[in-house]
Amino acid sequence: MRACRRGEIMEDKVHAPRMLITAMILGGIGVVIGLIGGFGALLVGGLGSTFENGGPGNFVGLAFTAGFIGVAAVIGGALVRGASKTAALLLLVSGVGGFLAVSTAWIVAGPLLIVGALLAWFGSGRPGAVTARPPPQPEPKSGPGGGPGTEP
């Protein structure tokens, strides 16, 4: 519980906004690194198909999948502040799906996205009801030197 301006008291989770901001930052870093890893995997698959190495077509398809998973992670990172449960689901699916698609290229981005998903999930508490204090009442004057009608 913390006091706000104008005498209002808000009951909320104190650490929830910090967790959501941290989830958004980790999700953003994970997205950037994941997209770099996905495009790096696409480059390696393209080089493999250029030199006609056995079976690079499958690797190129998985690299494209990693690119689409990175786009889903971008959407999840953008939704952290508004719809944090949905964002947590998208970040978690992106983190795990990237490992399944291009495991080595997603080795840094995956844990970042998964931790961001956990922070978005547990930091999704909404502020409670706002209760207002009654306005302060002026205290009655007492003592000598009162107003009219207080003469001896």
C-alpha cells in the first residue's frame, strides 16, 4: 500500500511495474539477438545450399521459422505493459520455439525470452481499488481572541 497525491491510497504490488519493465527490456534484447541468430542461421543454410552440402534446405526452412518466431517475440515484447499474460505466452513460445528451430543460433536469445516471459507473467498484477481519504476538515478555533460574540 502506498500513498499518492491528493490523499489517495493505492493498493498494488510494489514490484510489478519494475518486473514488467525488466520483462520488456529482456524481451527486446532477446528479440534483437534472436533475429540476428535467425538470420545467421539463414546465412549458414544458404551457404550450405550454395556449396551443395547435404540437406541444407531443411535448415533454411527452420531459419525462416526462427525469423517468424522472432516477429512473434517482437509482438510479445510490445504487449508487456498492456496485456502481460498474452505477452508472457508469446515470449515463452518464442523462447522455446526458437530452441526447437535453430538451437545453437538461439542459445542467447532463448533464455532471455524465457526469463522475460516469467517476469511478465509474475509481474502482471493489476493495481487494486483506489480508496480516497475524506478531505481534511478545518479545526475549530479555540482560545482567547475569538471572533464576534465571544466578548466577556
